[in-house]
Amino acid sequence: MAEFKDALDSIKKGISDLAELNVTTFTGDISVEASGVKNLDMDGIFSKAGADLKVDVVGITDMKLDGDINQFITSKDVPTGTITAHTKAVETGQRTRQAMFDLFADKTKSLIAKLT
């Protein structure tokens, strides 16, 4: 029974991760010394760049599981293909979320089948 509870907890965590998709697209210039950045992820780079950070937000898309979508697209001119890249990132995120959801659904069905 502990295995089932652990699996259920794992599924709960996974579903809350799947409940929202956030994509933000930036353009601009970032100058950081990589040696001081522990993780070369956006948070680490932005934190290290501090006042030297010069970026523009081109697009923000926040999608909720219930279908609510908040989206911002800049009215500024941006490099060709930037909005397309943002849209592609959203589409990729949706496909990834769908695949993860399918995996969790399959795992849940498998666990239920073991109990019956």
C-alpha cells in the first residue's frame, strides 16, 4: 500500500507541474562572467548580470490547465522570427506537457489495474 501512496504523491506533484505552462521570450544583450555563475540557467544568468542586464520582453504566454491563457506580445519591432520562436516554444511546451500527462495517466491506470 505504501507503494501506491508514494505513486499517488508523485502523480500529484507531476499534475501540479503540468497545470501551468509559462513561456517568456527576451531579446537584448546580456554580459556576465560565466565563472561566477553556478548554473547557466536564466535565473542564474539574470541574477549575475544585475544592472548590466539589457533585455526586452518580446512575449509572455501563461497557460493554465483550465484553459485560461494570458499573453503579452510586444508592440516594438523585434528581430525577424522572434515571435515565431516564441510561438514554437509555446507549442513545444504544450506537446511536452501532453506527453507527460499521458505518461502520468498510463502510470495511474497501471497502478489501478494492479489493485483490481
